[in-house]
Amino acid sequence: MAQFTPLRVTDIKRDTRDSVIVTLDPPDDARENFKFIQGQYLTFRRAFDGEEMRRSYSICAGVEDGILRVGIKKVDGGWFSSWANDELNVGDVIDAMKPMGNFHSPLKPDEARRYLGFAGGSGITPMISLIKTILQAEPKSTFTLAYGNRSTGAIMFREELEDLKNIYMGRLSIVHILESEAADIDLFSGRLDREKCDALFSRWIDVKSADRAFICGPEPMMLAVADALRAHGMEESAIKFELFASAQPGRAKKRAAKIDGADLGVQCKATIILDGVAREIEIEKDSQSVLEAANAANIDAPFACKAGVCSTCRAKLVEGEVEMEANYALEDYEVERGYILTCQSRPRTDKIIVDYDQ
């Protein structure tokens, strides 16, 4: 069952013209459930015109800060982000799921590691959590951040980033790439694209000496940075992604062909295991994802983005085969172990077993 907890809003700070930082307080009996790992996110729900909407926002606090807060940037046409920026007040209550996400790596307090971070726009939100936690927990490590924005006025956490540079002098380096403003050095003007990354990696950032890279932003930026990192010698396993928006609409495309005798029937008999209870349902292979069929059968399966981005709907495929159209959230080792994003998975066999509890 997708469990939500009411969190009380204790503070709202206007960060930029179109973004707010919201501090939240869990009930006393739920505080343990809201302890988080750096880089994780919260999934919120709210009804708009009778329809439940769910949105995920990254936690922008260090693990040892003792607070729970998220950054929410207003998106044109975005119901939840517009409401949070324009109508949310201190004292209001928002329903949220416990922290989730894998945009992090294990902390190594005794090691001296070199981290790279690449953020675009509101993609800075989880980076704040990563930077604060890593530099505090690993006193020998360094962090270099390349942060792309349209202009100086659009930079989220601008003052906080400057404060962190002063706190961790010599260990935190920040490069601002501004699209619509000229900089003293041409290298720092323009977009954070493949050409810009190649220039940065050739003249400013030493990729080969880095141990780990974190990327969060729009899909084109994320793909460009990852391609450049690989081209400059970084192993795929050292690159971590957190995509906050996807160019694809979140629905799987129809399959072009059948493979190995699969797809013998139009419907699939599926067993959905959630909270220790197994339910038998049927899934229309050509028109329903596993998540859509589960929700249609009144199974309260967890989900948020429905676009293969957030991993909230992650489950293990115990039996059968599915086609996963998009995957921006699961690591390769998770897929190899049988985990799927149910919002993006359609059956390829006449029977499947999907376990949300594993």
C-alpha cells in the first residue's frame, strides 16, 4: 500500500522569483520514517479538481541538518508547483510518502574522494543534500559542481552555495554556466551541453581523477554530460543520474513484433503482491501497463511520476516477461536482478508475477 503521512509546513522561503524552499515537520510518531539518505526525494499528493496528483521533489538538506525541506520550482502549467509557489502557507499540511531514491553512493569517512556534480535549473536541489552531507561526512573529500542556468537571477540556493564555499574552502568548487549572460571567461557562458562539457573537461575539470559524478537536470543536459564524461575516461558505473523531467510522455509504445512465441494472448493473468497480499488481475497487453492495471483493480500500488523517472513504482518481476519502455531510475544491477518500473512495463507473456514487497 502507498502509505502517506501528513507533514506540517513550518517555513516557506522565497528563493527565486519562481521557486520556494519548503520546510516540513513529520508527526512525532513518524519521525523515524522520514530519516533520509542524501540525494533522496519525497512524493507528495494533493487533489486538484477532484483528481489526485502526485509529484516528487528532492530533499535539499544535509543528513545531519536536523530538518526536512524540499525545493519546488514553478513550472508553466504545473498544478502542484504553481499551488506550492502561490497558495501554500505555513501551518498547512501536505501528504507525503517516506523518502525514496538511489541518487547517492555509500559514504566513506576515511577516504579522500573527488566528486563531480552537474546540475541544470532545479536539478540543484538534490545536489545541496549531496554536497552538505558528503563534505561533512568525508573530511578529506572534495566536490566540484557545474551549475547551468538562464541567468544569475534564476540560480536556486545562490546564497547557500556561496556560504558552503566559505565553510568548505578549498574543498568545494562551483562553476556557474549562464545561458543569457556574458561572463568574464567565455567558458562560463552558454549552455551546459556536450560542447561546453568537452571544453570544461579539457581546460577546467579533471574527469580522470574523479571518483564519482552526479548529474541532475533536464534530459538533454543529462545525456550530454554523461556522454562527455564517458568520452573523457569516466566509467559508466561511476555516473549517477537523477532526471527531474523527461521528454517522453510516460506511456509505453506498442510493440512492433512478437518474440520467441510470447504474446500468445491478448490478456495477461497477473499476480500482484503488495503488503503481503497476492491479488489476481488481468492486464490488456496492448493498452495497459502493470501499474495501470493494478490501479484499475483498486490495488493501491505506489507511484508518482508515471514517466520512468522517480522509481516510486519499482517492483520485482518474479515470473514472466515484460517490456519496459523507459528507465531513467533503475541501475543496471537492479534490472539484472529482475526489478522493473511498473509504470513503464507491459506484459510479454500470458502470465506474470510482480512483487512490490521485495
